[in-house]
Amino acid sequence: MTNESHQGPQIYRRDALAKELGVPQTEENNEPVEGQLIDPTPMNEAKPDQSVPMVSQAETEKTPDQDTDYNPDFNPLNQYAVNKHFEDREGQFDVKKYLGGMVAEGEITLIFAAAGVGKTLCTLGLMADDIAANRLNPRYVGYINKDDSGQGIREKVHLANELGFHMISDAHRRHFGVAELIEMTRKLVGLGVAPQSLIVIDTVKKFHDVNDKKSTVGFYKALRPFTMAGGTVVGLAHTNKFTDVGGQSVYAGTADNVQDVDAAYVGDVIVKASTDSSLHVVRLTQIKGRLASTEPLHFGFAAGGDLSWGQRLKTLHLLAPDDLVRHQQKHDRKIDDEVISAIVDVLRSGFSTPKMELVKAVADATVRSRRDILAVLDKYTGPDPKRHLWNFEKGQRGAKKYDLHEHLH
């Protein structure tokens, strides 16, 4: 065998390096023996097994067809590829939509909204519609209620019994945490019923820390085997107290809460129930979606103080665009009238008022947000008394001081 063909940890060394490593030398000249293969292992260390057969250069250059053990059909990628699995189930993966079209089968979808907006009512109402229309099999629908009072759970259990789906909670000393959730999803996968299954988690912050990246990523990673098998997960979550520049609510927690799911929506109240009208209108805006983005969806329901949760649920309905415009205009007029009256009262007090002081005074006198007040203030500001109610003059440092037009004094 030629020197060049030798492979492995034994290599030729220059004389100086050979001496440094303590290699065998001749008695005559104290030099390495000609052709001696040098073991780089220091002499005071254990020697590796020298019995490993060496492969000749001819053997390393052998082509696959010269190797009797070579299998031309073998491909290591086949060990991990899922092509065959999905090919056998072709036609079973047409994407189904649930909850008014917001939720796609085999995905994790989050719905963010502040407390009291109506995310639970909308979710359960739309889920009930899907069950009634046979889009969902209630046998494999689970609603995990971790964010409710005892009375609230009783009301929702009544609905679950009526429709045949499963209400899951910590009631009656039955703890249900992350381990139980993951175990349940694995069993649904094992039974082969994941594509028929829908799991709603209310709310996700009861299962992981939404402000911790590691906790969030780990939680949604654990749910992936379920959705990859066709299962569907809907998570309800909260928004924070801030809004974006357009006035839309912002989801609470790290960016991973949106990045690690398939779709996400943010809910806002655009028409709030009042003494004049019990209608409560919620807008759900998609902020992420793997499928084509959708227009915001608007749902209305009665929200009078004397109505039970079950009675409110029965009034839930999807608002058509024309109905939405009509309700929005009526709502806007009501806000305008209330804010206009408060602004006029403040300005009639006898002195010109800087803008932000005016907004604060009106906010203290009404239940309207500063955003609503600023919108009305700007809407009716101008020099024309026929179209406007007040105008402003710029004072020191550009401060705007408002005053009513003459006919309102």
C-alpha cells in the first residue's frame, strides 16, 4: 500500500515534529525510520486501536456501481419526507373555514381584544353556528375556559350541553394545564381525528407567559404536531392599554405571539351600547394570515345591562356593510351631539381655552375618549359660521385657543 493511500489519524511528520512527539528512532542516527508511520498520540497517553483496516486509494475511488452493497434506490431523505403520507390522504386536506371564515383548518389563530369587548361571546356564537351547520363535529370540539367566574362557566356549560361540545376548566378540582393540553392533542392525533378537532383556549396567558419569548415559542411549538396533523387551535388573548396611530388596539406580549401562529385578529368596539341603543358592534381586523387577507368583520349583539349572557349570545349577528354604515353614522351623531354640547358649555364659560385644556375639560364632563373629542373638535373648527361652530387663534408658541362663533355666545 502506498504512503499516499493511508487515511485516518496516522500521518507522516517532519523530523523535528517527530522528535517533539516522541516517535521511534534508529540507534544509528537517532532519526525516524524510513517509511515509519508516526502516531501523533503523546507517548504518555493511551494508544487508539491500531487494528482498524485501512482503505486503499483504489477503494476510495470505487464508483457506486462497483460496490455490491450499493442500493441505487436508497435515499436518506426518504427517512424524513412526508410526501407519501399526504399523497395517501389526497383530497382530505381541502381547507375548511370556521368562525365566520376567520379560522382555517390546521392552523393556530389568535383573537386579541380587551376585556369586555366580546371576544368570548363572538367565538362561542360563531362556533355554535358551525356546529349547527355541521361544519364542526361537537364530539371533537373542546372549549378550555380558564378565564371565567363560576356563574360564567355554568352559563357556558349549559350551551355546551345543548350543542354537544366539551367545556373544559379547572372546576371541581380538575386541574387542566399545559401538560394536560398537550397530552390531549397527542391523543387526538393518535386516534386519527385531529382534522375533525377544534380546540379553543380562553385565554392563552393561562398557559404561557405572553411577555416571555422562550415561554411563548415553546408553547406554540408544542401545539404544532396537532395542527400539522390537521387539528385547529383558536386562542383568545388580551390587548394592552395603548392603541396604534390609527386608533386600533395593539396585542399584548412579545412579537412571538403573532410570529409563531398562523393567523391573528385584533378586536375593537366601534359602537358601544348606551341608554339610547343596546347594540354593541365589534370589529375584528386581521393582522396576520397565511391565506389571503380579509376585510375586517363586524359583529353586533345586544348588550343591555339586564340581559343575561345567554340572551346576548342569541342576538349575535354578522353586520352587512350597509347596516354597519347606518349604525356607525347613528353612533357618530350621538357622539357628536354629546361632545358638541360639552365643548359649547366649556367655551361659554367666558374665556378662550387652549386646545388640550379644552379636551381635558370635555373628557372630564363626558365618558368619551380624547380621540373622539379631538375628532369632533377638528370636525367643527373653521372660519365659516354656517358650517362651523368654533374657531381658534394662535397664541404664544403656536398654542391654539378656541372660541365659539358669535351666534353661539
